[in-house]
Amino acid sequence: MRELRFERSGRLAWHEAAEPRLCEPDDVIVRPFIAGRCDGDTVPIHRPVSRVMQTGLALGLIDPVVANIVGPVPFKGPFSIGHECVAEVVETGPDVTAVTIGQRVIVPWAVSCGTCPRCLRGLTAKCARAAGTLAAYGFGPSCGPWGGMIADRFRVPYANHMLVPVPDGIPALRVAAASDNLADAWRAVVQPLRVRPGGRVLILGGGARSIGLYAAGLAAAHGAAVVDYVDRSPHRRQLAASLGARTPARAEGDYDVAVEATSTASGVRQAMRALAPGGICTAVGYYLATGTRVPLMRMYVTDATLHLGVSHTRAILPELLESMRRTGFPAERVTTLTAEWDQAPEAYRARTTKLVLRRDPLNGD
């Protein structure tokens, strides 16, 4: 079978790989037919960062935990890539009861068992039974033997817990990013707005490109009084406006909720200084440096909260998908390039905000 592998900056290719097989009674084999490119995947694709990051690790300029996730030479190829997909179940182990062959499912980006204390607390990206700092698809061997999702087929462990069926009536292209980026945006705005109903929301976009746009649209759809989306890209500002956001040149006033999606330390500081008393900022980017400065005194005075951490997609997927079914939120508007599955090596290199790959499902559209 084929799988897409990142080889080096600017180069991806199809490679032959061993057919996945059921290893445990609760394993499932799935066939992805829709796949999204995560915002973070563009880092090594568009920039030759491996040696630079290796040097940064050696000099103590980059936090050493980075090596635990993406290796001592970060993003060194080749490795299987991709961790957002909508898939069809094609084979099930004897203990699988939650899904059936032919069912369409979302596969979360991080591997989790669903039964350990961390998973039961909702920390499904930090599963205690999954080995290593992070167990995930599409990041290379440091994150486990799971491979990537841009493949003919792949194995999913703990399938009774891991796989979440796509509700009837939701177009697959709408939830192409539900495995990661869409869920990341959900936790950054929908959950904080529950305790700050009608709040003012600020989105600082640019680095985590699609996450910022999903967050802007979800905030507007979930009752925010104001959604301000700040980004240097005219095209993304236009997309944000189509989803209900304002697009000022800079933050205006105090905000109850902020999403830091620039992936810069200066963005974190800007977001924290823009918060109203009791506000919360969720930072969804990568912050690699060991000396990132945070305005702690400002946070103390305003009683502000800064939330950093990977998204625990599996914990929120059922609620997210049900909301998508009920509201019809048009997440597909964020997709700026849709390409055929066989075009993946070329399409994955595209400098575009959100790439989605597609092929025909086995059981019809």
C-alpha cells in the first residue's frame, strides 16, 4: 500500500509500506478518504528547520522537550505525515462493538485508551497507556509506530474509544479538520464563552492559520458580542469577515476571550495585555524558545488566565460534531485548496491556508 512521507523541506512523495494489520482485539483498520493538512505541518514543509532546530536544542535555545516529540534532529525525514482525516472502517477486531464496517468516523490526532486516569479527566492527548511524551499520528517515530493518515489504510488502536462516528447529514468536507485544527479552535473559544456568555473575543491570526479562522467563525456562531480577527493577510481577513468577524488593524479595547494563533511570543504578550479582568487566552501555536517572556504582573492585576497545551480532541469530538450537525457551521469555508488524493505530494507543498485532500469513499458519496 501507499503512504505519503515527508522527505525533506519542500519534498514529499508516495512510498510503499506494509499493509496494516489488526494487532489487538479492539483494533480497527480504516481507509481515509478526506484529509486535512494541519497548520503545524507547514513548518518543516515550507522551511528547512531541521538543522536550525538541532542547533537550537544543542545551545539550549529551544526547550529540550521538543526533541522528545519530533526527534533529536527535529522533522528529519523520511516519516509518514498527516493527522487529520475522515475515514471509513474497513476491518474490525473481535472486541470492537462501537463502530461497524463501512461507518464513517473521525480519527483523533493523538492516540488514547479512554480508560486511564488522564483520559478519564479529558486529557486524551496525554494518555498514560500510550508511550512517550506524545503518542500521535503523523509526527514521526518519536511519537510511536502509528504512521500518518495520508495513507491507503492505517490501524487505529483502542477503537471502541478512539473512533467517533460522523453524524448523518454532515458533509465530510465540513469536518475535514475535526481530528485536530477544528477541535483546537473549538476548545479555544466555545468552552471559554460558556462561562463568559456574550463576551468579546480577539483572534490573533497568522501562524496557526486555519485554527484562527475556525475560532473566529465559531466565536461568532456561539454568541460572542464582538469577534475581532487581526491578521496581516488580506485573504484571511476576508475569510474571517465572511464567518462573522470584524477585521480591525489592531486589538480594540478589552476582551473576555483571546486566541493567540500567531505562534510568536510577542503575540502571547499582546493577547495577554488585551484581556479584560477575568479574561482567558488560549495559545494554540508552537513556542519553542526557553526564554519566552510572559507579562505576569499584568496577568496578576487583571486576574487573567493563560492556557497552553495540546488539544484533547477525543474528549470534545462528540459535542463538537453534534453542534456541527445542529447548526450547520460552514467550516469548509476555511479550506483554501481542495486537491485529489493522488496529488498529495504536490498539494501538500502548497503555500495556502488550509489544504484538504479527497478521494471517493468506498460506499458512495
